[in-house]
Amino acid sequence: MEIIGYISAILIGISLGLVGSGGSILTVPVLVYLMGVDPLLATTSSLFIVGFTSLIGGIRAYSKKQLDYRAVTEFGFPSVLSIFITRHNLLPAIPDIIFTTSGFTVTKNMLLMLVFAVLMLLASWSMIRNRESRTVVKAKEGGARVFPLMIFGLLIGVVTGLLGAGGGFLIIPTLVLFLGLDMKTAVGTSLLIIAINSLFGFLFSLNHFSFNWILLLSFTLLSAGGLFIGSHFSDKISPASLKKGFGWFILIMGVFVIVRELFLS
């Protein structure tokens, strides 16, 4: 199972390199089910893996001038704030036993995995629909764009802090449809936002967990390698076909997580 887990690390990087999203939402299930990591620890470990992998992608996007710096700033600061609040206040406030009824117990770890599965189903639906905008959206300026971006940043920060997911599947549609960015710039900008959110989320939790650094570094290196592979092929594969295929894969994984947590645990 560990070999499959390490292969999955490469696939996570490939996804981030190709479409700027999707890979981070697979990291937690891979760590939990294939590598045997505790779910709460897995959400934090995911932040490290996804953060550094996305940072490499963000640096590559910077070298290709495929970044929107204002979007990074307007997303970034609210996200970091909500990540801090989530990791230090919301997550510790969730009890280890949520409720018990008729011999069925919902634990904190189960709740996190089920919420994660729902997030996967929503992400897969968004990717499978794959509706491309046929018109050019005029980017909004000033206060008309800042306030909505800050709200999105706050919400994505909660997702990142609670579940260890970078939120790329939420960020990219916002950048494309709301700001009118082209897909390549949206992907590059998304990767840098994910990197900022994930790495700050990891730093906020660094003193609360004991990490398997060999596993973390191995996963990160493999994922980074996958990102370079994904970036190389991003110009050769239809983004629409890729996102739809990956969406079906995420859908299957989400259903698997729900079945395992509710019926097989």
C-alpha cells in the first residue's frame, strides 16, 4: 500500500502542474488510507506537502510572468487570517466524540473525513461539468473586486485550515470568471495562493504535532517531481478533457471515503 501511496504523491503533483488544483484534495485520503496516518495529523501534513509543491509551481509561474499579484494579495491576507483562527480556535473546539446513537459513534476524525468527502464530491461535480466561459469577462477593479475576493479568501482559509486542502478548485473559477484571468495565469496565481495558505497553516500547527519527516519530505519530493511532469504536458493535453477525467477520479475517491467511514470502519 505504501508503494501505491508514493505513486499517488507523483499523481498529486501532476494534477497541480496540469490544472493548478485537485491534487491537494487527494493528499489527505492518500495519507490516511494508504500510509496509515491519523486523519488530524494528515490534514496538517497535507499542508506541508501541498504548500511546498505549490510554491515550486508558483515560482515557475513567476518566471513565466503568469501571476496576478493583486489577486495573490487580496486572497492571501484574509486566507491567512482565517487559517490562523481555524487552526487555533475552530479545530480544537471540535470534540473527539461528536455524538453516539444506537451504537453508532461519530468521531472527530470521521467527521473530518466525511466533510472532506463531501468537498471531493463538490469538486468532482465542478470539474465534470467543465463549463467553459464563451465570453471574455472584464476584470473588476478597485473596491468592486477587493471585497468579494476578501470574502472568498476567508472562506478558502477555513477550508485549508480545517481540512488541509488548498482550495484550488474554488480559487481558479473565481480568478477566471470573476477577474477575467486567462487559464494559465489563473493556474499560476492559484498555485502561489495555495502555497501561502498551506505553508502558513502548517506553521500555525507546527508545535502541536509530531511529524514523520522522512514521509513528509519523500512525499514532497515526489509530488514536486510530478508537478514538473504536469507542467511539461500542460501545453499538450486539452485542459477540458483533463479536468473532466480527473473529476471522475475525484468522484470515485469521494464515494470510497464515504463508504469506508460509514460502513467499513
